Amino acid sequence: MTSPFRIYAVRYAHRRCTSSEAFYGDHHAAPMTMDYFVWALTDGVRTVVVDLGFTEPVGTRRGRQFLRCPSKGLAEIGVDCARVEHVILSHFHYDHVGNYALFPRATFYVQDAEMAFYTGRHAALPAFRHSVEVDDVCALVRLNYDQRLVFVDGEREIVPGVSVHKVGGHTAGMQIVAVDHAKGRAVVASDASHYYRNFEERIPFNTLHDLPGMYGAFDRIRQLASAENLVLPGHDPQVLQRLTSVADGIVEL
Ligand SMILES: [Zn+2]
């Protein structure tokens, strides 16, 4: 038996957007907001960080409101990025992989399909290129040559109690994270479901790699999670209301 993990969401940035950006088929362009998070999982001995967030220069260039470096938020819950050994990268979009330099001791877990796609023939098409920073992708290639990436094709246990699961939809190699939590099996869905509403009402987000894969991802989230309230979406400001506040912009499941 492993002891259950505690799961924290740390908000580091914010922006205004519209419902048409968030929900496939929505033409109302109603104003809404989007938050940016990184997640920390810890059982008291092992710590796994899920996603890295973007750097302030990248966020500012893209018009995002940068609230703090993700490392500062993680430090508030006792996570020292310089000592973290396991980092799961849910996918390669700029808002999830920018701060690799803050994790000098980490191994980064990525899906084969994600690296193949963003180093492959379609990566430079505007529809896909827009969502990544080329410098980040190059850095990930370098990290691979430094033997600091672990490639996953599908599913893998990262540490006992934490596993990754490839899903389709948002990107070619999107992966979600299943976590043994005191309340049951939780899922850090990241951008397999940006908002609660995406998976609750089965409405895909509007930035997508393949539409049927989006629905498959919603199914997989529900299969893996013991209960719907144990799913953490990737960008929903409601995360800060539905979970338990532990510090400013930091909540615990
Ligand atoms: Zn994202």
C-alpha cells in the first residue's frame, strides 16, 4: 500500500477570453476568464509536479497577466523546484512547458506522440505553431539528448500512486494524470478538459488536434476518476472555488 497523495493547484497567470474560444460550436463570444495553473502531487516523501507554466516574458508577449513565477507558488506549499525529481508534461503547449530551467534535477515525462508531432511535418502549420514556443520545443530536444526525458507510449506509472495516460483530442500526445488520493482516484486532466464544463457537458475546447479524440478523452477522464469531483480541469477559475484554499491562488483537492 502506498500512502495517498495530496493534490495542489497553483495559479500563476490569468487572462480574459470568450466562450467561443473555450467551447466548440459556441458563437456567442460571451466574455469569460481563464486561469493558468501548475499542479503538485505529494505523499510527504515523493513529489511530482505536473506542468511548468510559461515564463513572464512569454506570457507578457502573448498578452497574459502574469501573477507570479510558478516556482514561487510551489515554494509556498513547500515544493522546492530545484529539488523536484519528477515532472510530468501533459503536452507541449507554451503554457505548460516553459519553466524547465527551474527544475535542474528533474526527469520530464512526455508522450512519444507529442514529441513526434512537434518535431514533425505538421508542427510549423500556423494552426499548431501558434500554441508552442519554438525555443521550448528545442529545449525539450536538448533535454532528450541530456537523457532527462522519459518517453511514454500510452500509460506508465511515474511513482507508486501516480500514473500517466495518453488521451486524444487537444494535442497529438496529450496525457492526463491519475493520482491515488484519500478520497479515491483523482485525475489531473490538464487541457484534456480546460473547464469543468468541457467534460461535464462533453463540449470540446476550441483549440484541438482531433475532435473525436476530445470525446474519447472525456470518457477516459470519467473511467479513471473515482468521482467527477476528483477531476481537475486545466484552466477553470472555478478550481479556486471548488477546491480548498490553502494560500492566495493555491488550492488543495
Ligand atoms: Zn493550457
